[in-house]
Amino acid sequence: MNISKILKLKKKLIRQYYSFKYPLIPYSPEKFVKPEKVLTYKSGWSGLELIIEDILEMFDIERESCIEFGVEFGFSSVVFSNYFEQVKGIDTFFGDTHTDHKGDHYKETKESLREYPNIELIKSNYQDWIKLDKSNYDFAHVDIVHNYKETFECGLWAVRHSKCCIFHDTESFPEVRKAVFDIAKVTGKKAYNYPKNFGLGIIV
Ligand SMILES: C[S@@+](CC[C@H](N)C(=O)[O-])C[C@H]1O[C@@H](n2cnc3c(N)ncnc32)[C@H](O)[C@@H]1O
């Protein structure tokens, strides 16, 4: 067996161990709906746009406000702009250890999202933002650097300030899955998992 096969197998075993140790309720959408506005580039988020309406209906979520941590080039922000009157997107716009793109991309993202007036971009790290924001939101999304500490800290704030919070990459980053499991435990909420498109955790 060559090195890349061994590494793949190791990743698979770690994933299986985390799924066993941190069980989440399987989420099966009843329907798949493509929203009207979707950016055309391929994002790690691509595919998940099809289940957002299902999630909002399933958990009876109102459609006024949404906050997102981790915008990058705006794929998920534009998806949310179909459903919410106001979408706030918080990002350093600098990338992180897990993103392919590194370096300031604030202006580029702002320019390409110009035609979506209900998206407000805020260049900040989540650490500074959550110290100041006392608002509550209908919906939240966490898709920042995929370490346990950051996902737990940002996610705990997001769950406490929203009715429903989703987390990307529960399958590709076991630490995100563990953070989702722990946040649900600490807050007494339920945690679901949609296993496709790198995994989407849902806490309600
Ligand atoms: C995986 S990308 C987000 C992808 C995006 N949701 C999409 O639909 O394509 C992660 C983003 O999180 C941002 N990020 C990482 N750590 C952060 C932090 N501490 N505070 C705010 N943003 C952060 C990065 O700059 C990067 O743009």
C-alpha cells in the first residue's frame, strides 16, 4: 500500500471513530430546491443550496435575519440572500490554514456581491464581533477555520444567538463534528447531520 492510500485509510478510520463517539441525528431532506440566486463558481459549499429551504421549513424558521461566519467569496451568503431579508457576513477575508485561497480578498468579494443589496459584509474576526453583537438572529451559519476551539467558541455564540445554526464540514473535519456535538450538549439542543457535500451540522 502506498503512502497516499495509507493516509486516506487513516482519515477514514478517524472519521468513523468520531461518528461513533460523537453521534448526531441523521438529517434526511424531504425535498431539494434550487434557489433562484446562486453564484456559478464551484465552492466546497456547492450542493448544500438545495437543502436550505427544506431545513427552514422543517424547523419552522422565520426569514428575517441571518448571520454567517466565514463568507470567503460569498457562495453561501448568496444562497442565504434568497431566504432572509438581511444577511450579515463576518469574515477576516484573509483565508485560513484550511482554505486554498490566502490573502486579502475583501474588495473582490464585496465587488462580486454588489448586486445583492440584502447582504452586508463585515471585515472582522469572529472573536472581536461576538464581544460586541448582542442581537438575536433567525438563522446562523458557521464555516470558519475548521479547528475545534474556534468552531466551538464561535458556534456556541451563534447557537445562543439564533433559532437554528448550521455548521459546514462535519464530515471532512472531525473536529467540527465534535464541536457540534459538544455545543448541542452544553445548550441542551438537538444536533442533526446531513452527511453529503462534506457534511452539514444543524443545531436547533
Ligand atoms: C471555508 S471558507 C468559507 C466558505 C464559504 N462559506 C463558501 O460558501 O464558500 C472559511 C472562511 O473563514 C474565514 N475565517 C477563518 N477564521 C476566521 C475567524 N477567526 N474569523 C472570521 N473569519 C474567519 C476565512 O477567511 C475564510 O474566508
